[in-house]
Amino acid sequence: MDSEDRRASNPFTQVEGYAVLDPSGAEVGRVHDTVYEAVSDVLKYVVVNGRAVPAEKVEVDVEAERATVPYDAATIGSAPEIEDPSGAYDAALREHYEGRGQA
């Protein structure tokens, strides 16, 4: 399946371009991409400034066109660079964000 096919089947592309806010309300970037796993029908990550943020930690406000994450810009910026989803990448991402941000 090529990239265009994946994008066409991704129901979460509407959030791309939304502002991303940290818990204090400061803008830390924009949603540049979304990583959707079609097999399980799950949004895995939102990509902010080239770094993945686990989707289960993202709160989306469609009307305001923004997403809030429990992490600051430094935490997002030091996350592993985005790569194709795999068990190893998922584990590295979880390890990076574990215990960071507000619960």
C-alpha cells in the first residue's frame, strides 16, 4: 500500500495542522502528521515537530482546532525521531514519555 492509499484510509488527517498546546496552554508546535494503524483502526501517534506523541495522551478540541498534550516542548523535542511503527519504536517511545508530563 503506498503513502497516498494510507492517507486516504486515515480518518484522523483532519487534525493535521492543529495547534498543539502543553498543559499550561502554551503552543509547542502543530500536528504535522498522524500515524494511523488501519488493521486495528487506531490512531497511534500525532507527529509534532518531527516527533511522535502517543495518541492516547492527546486531547483534541475540533471546534478550536487544537490538541493538548501533557508534555512540554523540551520533552516532545527529545523524543525519538519518527520512524515506521514497530514494536521496538513503540517501546522506545513509551520509555521516553513514561513518567513525564502531568498525569
